[in-house]
Amino acid sequence: MIRVMVVEDEPVAAEAHRNYVDRTPGFSTAAVALTGAQALDALIRTPANLVLLDMNLPDTHGIELCRRIRGAGIDVDVLAVTSARELTTVRAAAAHGVVGYLLKPFAYPALRDRLTAYARYRDRLVAGGDATGQADIDRVLGTVRPTGPASLPKGMGRETLDAVVAALRRADGLSATETGDLIGASRITARRYLEYLADAGLVDRVPRYGGTGRPEHEYRWH
């Protein structure tokens, strides 16, 4: 059984990731930490094989937490699971030995695929022996970093999702109607993507009052 620590400061997202881990055969959640300090303390006390790490933590950056983990001599692999899109962060993650980088938001199949790829990677290393050549080494290293697109619920597209995320990140808050107008989609389509992001714990969903009729929901990026 591969033991996983979830490090995520948003409780809704942390619970979703814990559920994703526990429903994947061969994996179980060892602990959940909401801050970098909690994560480091838990890793010292609780054995884990893999950390699912959000880069944007309230008390430290994920890269700094990686440094502290290595400095403490803790032997654990790290899979970044984050909304941080800065290429400098991606580069720093690679430099610190992060075995993969999964961009939020994502559905269960995307994380499942990364976890099962990691399990194959561990099995290959545990088997020991020597590589037969460069191609064998490339296969082992490539196993843990699948290059296919992250899965989304049926009927949802990555380009539209990225457009919704970009619109939210530029605004203080948007309704489904406003989001649809910005991305060139219907209110119903925009609302589906916004609800997906809210369920993933990436946006706040609050009532917006004013005017006549039923109040709209406003969505705000964390």
C-alpha cells in the first residue's frame, strides 16, 4: 500500500483529494495537512511515500517546503497538485525532484492516472537490477510523468475551463452571465464550469443581491 500525505490549505479541495487517493487501488491517505508547518511535522511522525503538494500554502511556498523536507532528511516523493501556473514555479519544482505537476482544476481520472503511473514507477525501482540501456532509463523516468491531457467531466473542454479560470483571476467576482459574456459562451455553459471550480474548492460561491428577481451567485477566485 502506497501511503499519501495531502497538503492543501482549502478544506474542500483537501477532502476531495483525500477521497480521490482512498478510492484508487493500492493507495491510502496517511495524513492531511493544511499548512506547510503541519505537513513537515506530520511527515516527521507519520511515514508516507508520496506527498500531494499545493504550492500556495498560507505559511510558506511549496518549493520552500520541499527544501525543508529534504533538509530534514525525509525520504518521500512529491507530486505537485496546484493552481500555480508560473513557469518559474514549474522549473523550481523540477529542480527539487518533484515527480509530477498536475494543474488544478482536475477530475478524479486525472489524479488516478498520475497515481497509477507513480505506482508503476515505484514497482520498477523496487524490482532493482540494472537498466538495459538508455531506452530503459527513459521508460522508467517517463512512467511517472504521463504527458496526456488531464481528464475532465464529459462535455467539458480544457480550453473553455482555462478561459473561465483566466476571467475569474482577472476579476473581483463574476456571475455566470458575466462569465459567459467574457468567454463567449452561454450562461448555462459558464455556470457548469463555475460550479465545477466551486466544487473543487478553487472558487468561493456567494449570493449576489440587488435588482429584481432571484439573487445570482457570484464566483470569486481564491
